[in-house]
Amino acid sequence: MIKAALKACRLIGDGLYGVDLKQAGDRVVVIEVNDNPNIDAGIEDVVLGRGLFDRIMGVFLSRMEARVRSGS
């Protein structure tokens, strides 16, 4: 499932995307890619908890700092 989701996102770019997948037996297909995904507490963060939100915000912070350093 993760391979299918990453493959779909690579086609679009390095933004934040929600990828909806369906699995039937061993087959996994991408249903849609959302460019404005929900990241709901208690659902998407069930594994990492608050760490998920910390990781997401860390990526945004790193990208903003890189822009400041590059002067763009």
C-alpha cells in the first residue's frame, strides 16, 4: 500500500497529499489523490500520535528555512 501511495504522489510533486487506496486481495489501486487532505486527530495519527503532526510541521519549517537561506 505504501509503495502505491508514494508512486502516486511522486507523479505530482513534493507537496502534502492525501492518497485514497483500495485493496482487493493482493491488489492495491489508487482511488484519488487529494491536494488538500484531512489530517484528523484520532484517525491519521493513530500510529504516531502527536509525532505525526510534529513531523509534518517540521517539514514545513525546514522548507521555509531553506527558502530564507536561499533568498527566494
